[in-house]
Amino acid sequence: MLKKLIDGQTCASCRICCEYDDSDVWDAPGFTQDEWDRAKIADRFTWCKKGDLYYLDMEKDRDGLYHCPCLSESGCILGDKKPFRCALWPLYVVRNGEGLYFAVSDVCPQVFSMDDEKILSGIESVANIIRETVKKDPSLIEDFQANYRILANINEVG
Ligand code: SF4
Ligand code: SF4
């Protein structure tokens, strides 16, 4: 979804967003029912359901990291069937006061270092899809976190 912003070669040597430690494993993506059905991975990995979302089990390795089992040497095996939260990463749609805003996480060194204008121009063409997706499923809207930077109201992009 964010192909205009993210350079795959930079990601190949980073991979931060598909690996977690104890401080951010809570942020591992949950799959909505539609996303889970589309991904067709229920027979391939162990998983659990919390509330309305499906989560893949992740074992902690010797370095204290949890790796998403969908991460392969060549990237995410789900391709365009990855969940919305992954497709939108490192951006989020967050509630802030009465409005909904695009925000960027400081965990992604590649995109967080760009100025707001560059990030927003990179999502202009998909802003409407994002708006429609969160309208259809408001559970995809996140709470604002201290390490996010607010970019713009979602209705003012695209
Ligand atoms: S954190 Fe950013 S740079 Fe690193 S792999 Fe994820 S999208 Fe790529
Ligand atoms: S589903 Fe794919 S993009 Fe999402 S965390 Fe797992 S490997 Fe990364």
C-alpha cells in the first residue's frame, strides 16, 4: 500500500517491523476476520483469537526477539494479503481528540526521517482506500502513542 514511500532494499536490511521485543510485542498485528479468511494461514501456523482479532503465536528467540512467522528471507509471505495494520505500517490511523489522523511511528527509521509533506504525498493515491477501510472497520483505528508523530487529518489527504 505504501510502495511510493518504502524502499524494499532498505527494509531487507532492517526488518524491524516484523520482529518484536517485550516492549512492543503488544503491537504485533491482529488479523480481522476478513483478513484472516483471506490470508488462509490457519493450517500453517499456531494462533489464538483475542476478542475479534486473530494473532499468530510467536516464540521468543535467544536474543529476546519474537519473529512473525510470516516473515521469510524474501519478506512477508502474505504479499498483498497481509493485514491492514501491516500494509499501512509505519503509518497509523489514530484518534486524536474528536478527529482521525494519519500518524507515523518513530520505530521505522526510513519513513520517520521524511518530512510530513513527503509522507503525505506518498499516500495521496491510497488515502481514500484507507478512509473507507477504517470506516468499514473502526477497530482498525489505533490510540495515539507517545512515539507517533501526527501528520494530518485523514480527510485532508488525497
Ligand atoms: S521498520 Fe521501516 S525500514 Fe524497517 S523494515 Fe519496516 S518499513 Fe522497512
Ligand atoms: S504479517 Fe507480514 S508484514 Fe505483518 S508482521 Fe508478519 S511478516 Fe510482517
